[in-house]
Amino acid sequence: MTVSPLAPAAFPDLPVIDGVTFAAAQAGVKYKNRTDVMLALLAPGSTITGVFTRSATRSAPVLDCQTKLGVGDGAAAILVNSGNSNAFTGKAGTGSVDAICNAVAAATGIDPARVFTASTGVIGEPLPHDRIVAKIEELKAAQAATTMADAARAIMTTDTFPKGATQTVTIGGKPVKIAGIAKGSGMIAPDMATMLVYIFTDAKIAFQPLQDMLARLTNRTFNNITVDSDTSTSDSLMLAATGTSGVDVTGNTAFEDALHAVMLDLSHQVVRDGEGATKFVTINVTGAVSDADARLVAMATANSPLVKTAIAGEDPNWGRIVMAVGKSGAQADRDTLTIKLGDLVLARDGWRAPEYSEDKCAAYMKGQEIDINVDLGLGDGTSTVWTCDLTHQYITINADYRS
Amino acid sequence: MTVSPLAPAAFPDLPVIDGVTFAAAQAGVKYKNRTDVMLALLAPGSTITGVFTRSATRSAPVLDCQTKLGVGDGAAAILVNSGNSNAFTGKAGTGSVDAICNAVAAATGIDPARVFTASTGVIGEPLPHDRIVAKIEELKAAQAATTMADAARAIMTTDTFPKGATQTVTIGGKPVKIAGIAKGSGMIAPDMATMLVYIFTDAKIAFQPLQDMLARLTNRTFNNITVDSDTSTSDSLMLAATGTSGVDVTGNTAFEDALHAVMLDLSHQVVRDGEGATKFVTINVTGAVSDADARLVAMATANSPLVKTAIAGEDPNWGRIVMAVGKSGAQADRDTLTIKLGDLVLARDGWRAPEYSEDKCAAYMKGQEIDINVDLGLGDGTSTVWTCDLTHQYITINADYRS
């Protein structure tokens, strides 16, 4: 698999976050000759928050993590494997989660209620958890603060590049560091697009305000990206604050802005690694009667196969955007709608704009970054959604190879 | 464009429906060397009903037709052009509709309030209605009861075959005939998937009961098909009853069943001509807490790019169906879910079924007709939706050619 043309130039230098260490190992869950399991250990007092897929068929590790949020304040652990998602695996799936959590607890002395797991990869196959359990001592022995990049590689499935992002914000003269890793949304049949994100900070903050901040920011980042409209059974985003900086960030907007920047960066990297993606597309919707209506329009546009194939074909086919607005279910009025590609006006006043230039728009579509700006002209509602184009390579990845 | 591999063997012999005549002509709206406009004339007393796209950006002809339903009982006319959809054409679009309706009225003596039009093709371009108006005398002179097949060809855009269906039902010893034509859902950029359907019967029935029957049957046929989840600005389905059989079908279930058969046949033909389609897929959902929930699951499955590419790849990838159920928003329980391919059980009791055979399922997926049967195990709600697979040819049709 060649690296996505939309990949960042390099993996960022991630800072050491005091209070968290990492290790990666080769457990052979499915892949050979690569790391496929990572263990992060968190100092006592760390605050652990998370948001998860809302799928009605979510995986055993997701269900387990959800019960553990906000419980206890001792040391904590996060173990993630790739190659098998432990989803739709019935009671055996729960057994595998318990076996791994108990083994981590036994090796480290951490309360099993503070051990979080995630699995990503093939669905409906029993997870060979013994292979993971057999590596826990090795993972414990190899812990280091500097191996977060190795962890990013261990959680990849068919990602074409590892994903990391970092920000440092100075609060009261002291630096507070944030660093995160993500995987998604590559796929090999029969895997499905899954997304895992782990973010660490040395900020000090209690569970509820951090959980609230995470949920708020997720709605402006990861919940507003889409590659193919399909929702994973395993999507997980966890944020851990070790408190080792000594800086209390409760209600601190500079911290929230920095965390937002990390989450936005990682979420965009997930889109940039969308299957077959050749264009990174930003859809800005303004002028809706509500933010919810704006999001309906943005998501309908981002998920439209006709819009996505037009972008792949570098075709400024604004009729398809009109179609997507119309089908979205949002309140819309043909005569107040304005559609732009970047700054180029396509449609206005219920009609193709007089200044429309096919040549200029076609030239714009040849770029790698495409902005679609839709103003509904009805109110103050806004939404921004990020997506990629729909190409032959998407079909090749998802149809041409048998599982 | 080669004919879809899913096309019927031949266009059916459509019967003469007394009280309606047809003609087709070459107006050169966009296409050259083919018919692109059809005019149907209906006898006085004909009942005209219709259902239309719910898009918020629907076309000028759709908006015009909607105001005319249920008005008057004199002679009537339906004029349809292909090559230009007269959608997102502002006030000029309304002017074009009026110009055509007035010209038909002037030539035929029909009340303009009983002249219905439809346009299908490129969006956002002014409709050169003068070319259509110039053909109205020719269309009037060429009217014949036997040229419904010609009308079916004139309304095609990038359809790979013309679509027709017919049923005759005997009521009180007298035959009542139903015959219909449809176009959809081929596309040339920048056209979008559009669907037009015209059904004629010599049954006798008043506006409201026929309109109610049409709406009821549409929810079991055309509203349950999907090729790519994109909703046209022009979708129109009109049903005209000339009453010339003298048989009153008000409340007659045999007539409703026959009309259902015609609508189901035409709706399936639209799917069979879906862009790039190589498989015809029936998704049956049972056991939902409501019919609405069942439809959510069926539509989420039918519109999932991952399910559709798995079908294209002949991959019995049931994990993707589990994913689609999970994301649908319907109430679902992993442990009561049963998924089958035809009669082959894939998943049951929250786990891959013990009798699952990869070989048998892979063999099933090689067929041209695929049935996906999902039982949610929760209630009595059911829904059936029809779709096709998502192939390289879909991308080729919609991305590879510039408008």
C-alpha cells in the first residue's frame, strides 16, 4: 500500500508527557513481522476520559471501556491491539476483554477497573487473547516515555501512515503538553473503517470537566469527519491527563484551544488517509436556521457519492451540491442559496452566478485541497465537515480483494 | 454505453390504453440524432395523480406539477423532455414551464392547468424551451395509441435500456389495463440520477382515492429503491386513469395489486439500470420494533458503500452488515440479530453461526441476484429495499468524464 498523497511530510516529534509510558510488541494477532499491540501505563491520579462509537453493535472492548469511565483515581493502563476488532464476538468477546484486563492488572498491580482496552481489525472472529496476554510482561519491561511513535505504528491496520499531533500551551508561566496518536481509516476486507485515538497531557483536571471538554471538542473535530458514511463498531477516543505538570486547567480556554488543535489535526489526518483519497475536502455551511441544520447539509454533501466522484473527477459540478442541499432534510430555499468553490461563486439567487467561469472552477478543482462553501441565507447556523473524494482506489480496496 | 447485465431480455408488449395517445420527436434540447421529447394526450375525464421528489431544491416542472394535481377534469397532457432538467434555473425555469404549457394548450385546446411537464438531464442550465415549443405541432400530429415504447425511449438520458411494464386485471368480467414507462438512473456528468415514471390505465376512479393508492404503493416500491443514496431534484411519478374501460376500481384490491406489480416491476428496472450495477440486491428486514425501524436498517445496509463494494467483490462480508445495522439508528440487539444470505445463516446469537460455511457463502455471492435477510428479533416491523452493488463502473461514469 503506497502512502496517501495527502499524508503529512513527516510524523511529528512528540514530547515526553510525564506520567505516561509506552511499549509496543509483536503478538501476531493477525499481522506478521510488525508490532500489533501497545500498552500505555499512566501514573496514579491520572484522569481518564473517553468518547466512543454510538453503534448499536459496538464491540466488547468499547462496552467495557464505557463502564469504567470516571471510576477510581489510581494508576491506569490502556492496551490496544490491531488485526482483530473483537466485535460481534458474543460472550467470548467479553471473556477476552476480561482475560486481558486481568492479566495487565496481575502484571502491574493496577486495578482491573482502571485497565482500558481497544481492538481494531477483522470483525466476528474470536480474539486470540492468549497471544496478547503472553506479551504483557514484555510490554511492561519495555515501557519508556519516548516510544509514543512506536505505539502509533502498533495500532495501525491498513493505515498508510502513522498519525500523531502535539501542542504545548503555557499557562501561568508553566508549559502544559498535549500529544496524541490515531489510527484510521484504512481497511482490508473484511475489516471496516475504524478509528482509535489516544491523547495524553500532563495537565491537571478532574474527570467531569475533562470529559465535558472532550465531548464538546469531539463534536467540532472527529464527529465532523467522514470518509464513506459508514460507522465503525469500534471507534474510540481516549484522553488521559496525568496532572504531572501541576497546572490545573479546569475552565482554561488556552488549554481547550490547544487540545482542540491536537484533535483537529488528528481528525484531519484520518481523512487524509481515507481509502483511495486524493483530495482533502472542507465543507463550510453557513446561514442555516440552526447549527443542526447546517450539519445536515454539510454531512449530506460530504457523504454524497455524486459529489465525491465529481471531486475525484476534478469536475466543478455544482448541480450535485444543489442536489445534496435539497436531499439533506434541512430547511433550504433555492433563491437564498449561495455556493462557492473557495472564493469562486458558482450559484446565487436561484441561478448560476453571472460571474461563473467554468475554466476558473475547473482549475480550482485540480488542487489537492478543496473548499466547498454553502450559505443557505436563512439564519446563523454553521457547521464545518471534512471529507475526501471517492475514487477507483476506494473500490479496489473494498471490493477487489477477497477476505 | 453497453446495456446493463441486469436488463430484462426484452421491452414488454404494452397494450393500447384507450383514452391516451403518445408521440415522440427530436427537439435537439441536448442530444443529437435521437428523440428527446414526448407528448401524451389524455381524454377528457382522465384522473391525473402524481408523487414527486421531496428535495428542497426541486425543479421548476416539479413545482408546477404539484400545484396542478387534482385540478379540473377536462382533457390533459403530459410533456417530457430529456437532456436538461430545468432545475436550479431560477425565474427563467418557471418561464420555460409556462411557455411549454401555454404552447401545448394553444395547439390542443387543453386547459394549461391540465398540462403537466417534466424535464430530466443537466441541472442549472437554461432550458431552450423554444426548441420544444417548435415541435408541439409535430407531436400533436403524430399522436398514436401504439407508441408508448417510443415515449419510453424519448425520456431516457443515459439509461442503458428503455423501461416498460404492464398488467391486465379482470374486474366484473371486464379487463382493466395498466401500462407504464420509466427512466432512471443513468447519468452523464453533470446530470444526476433522476427518475421519471408515467403509468396509464383505463380504470375509472376519482382523484383522491387514486392519489392515496399511488402514495401507498410508492412507499412499497419506488421509495424503497436506492442506487447511490442521492435524491434527484426532478423525481416524478405520474399515474393517469382514463376511465375508458368503464370499470370503477375505487377500493378494488385486485386493481391495487396489479398496479403494485407494474410499479414494482418498473422500480426494479430502475435499480437494474443503476450506474455500474452488476448485482440486483434485495434487503429484507424483519423483527424490528416498527416498520420505520426496519426501513432504517434496510436503507442503511442498501446505502453502505462498504456493503455495496463487498457485494461487487462477491465477498460474504457479514461484518459490514452488522456495522450497517449498528449505525442505522434503529433499535437493535447484537444477541437477537440473525443475518442470512438467501437461506445461508451467517450470524446468530451474537456470534458467527456454527453452520457458517465460507465456501457456500462465497458461491452464493457469485450469483446475479443477492438476498440479504436481516432479522432483528425484537418485534413485528418489516421492510424490503432493493439496490445494486457499487463498482468501478460507477466511479468511471461519475468521475472519469468531465461535463
